[in-house]
Amino acid sequence: MIVRTFTFNPFQTNCYVCHDGGTAVVVDPSCSTPSERSEVERYVSTEGLAVREILLTHAHIDHIFGCAALSEAFGVGVRVHRSEAGLLAAAEEQARLFGVTVERPPEPAGFLADGEELSIGEAQWTVLHTPGHSPGSVTFVDRTGGFVLSGDVLFRDSIGRTDLWQGSLPVLMRSIFDRLVPLGDEVTVFPGHGPSTTIGRERVRNPFLTDGGR
């Protein structure tokens, strides 16, 4: 599995194109301008990839800017956890609150469920429901590849903010300690913002985890 990272928009949000054997998914299409969208499309074309679907870790505005354009460009649907449907539908309202604009995302083509298995080429992912930053935040786990895409749940030296709609610090910390930490110290974390890290590094160095965030 190849994980290609792009960092887009004023919020510096990571977008991932993940592919194996020519089959790809786009995770969190954060591209907010035509030039940013072109970067993703050019990479997909150059690598000869067939994009199967767009997956969202959650539906905050900075992670969904490119949903409409890339859904149309690749002829694929968008999937998100059912608890995020309201946020996705409120994309334009979210944009106004942050002083930005967004093209209305398409209706979800389906919903991601906790424990669901996803096949991408020969790779297998598991969907983990990891709420706290938002009610339907999910983490994508590739156990064979030894990595997760955590959205805004866990960052290098930080965690997702919990002062947005239906955010909860206790719920977020339970998601981290009960769902991510048990995956193992060697697991690489590809977060929604900032550089990659490992669960082990964050377990011993992240102040939100070492200071008894429970």
C-alpha cells in the first residue's frame, strides 16, 4: 500500500491518496482550489490509478473542500460515518462560519460502520469509530501495512480540538487510549494535520497522553 500525502487549504489539512495494485481511495479531499485539485488528479493520472471511492475520517469543513470536484472528476461516491451526515449536509454553513466557501458535497453514497472491512487492491483496512473530535470520526487501520489514518483524533504532540459541535475531551481520550494505543507502538499515524508519527512516540511524548488525559 502506497500512501501519498498532500497538504492543502488555509487550514493545512492533509489529503491522502492510498493505492495498491492500481486501485485507490482518496481520504479527506481537502483540496480547496482548482490548482490543488489538479495536483490530486495529476497524481492519479500519472500513476495510472482507478479511484474506487472517497472516504472521510470526518466531515469538518477543512476535510471536505474537494468532495464535490473529485467525486465528479473520478465518477465515485463519498462515504462517511452516519453520525457525520449532518455535518456534511451543513458544509456551506460551516464554510460561512470560517469565512471560506465550499461547493456543496454530494449526498453520501453510503455510510462507514465501526468494524467494517475495506479492500483496496490486496490491502485490507478496518474502520474504527473514534469519536470525540466529532461524533462520527473514524480511523482507518491497515494492520498489514502497520499504519492508521487518524483524521483529527491524534497528531504529533497533540490531539484534535474538542470545542466544536459535539466534541468531547473525555470521549476523545477514550478513543485514543482504548482504540488506538492497543494497536501497538510501531504503528505509523498519518494524521489530518501535520507530520506522521507513531503510536509509541505519542504514548510516551505527547503531553495530552502522558499527563493522564483520561
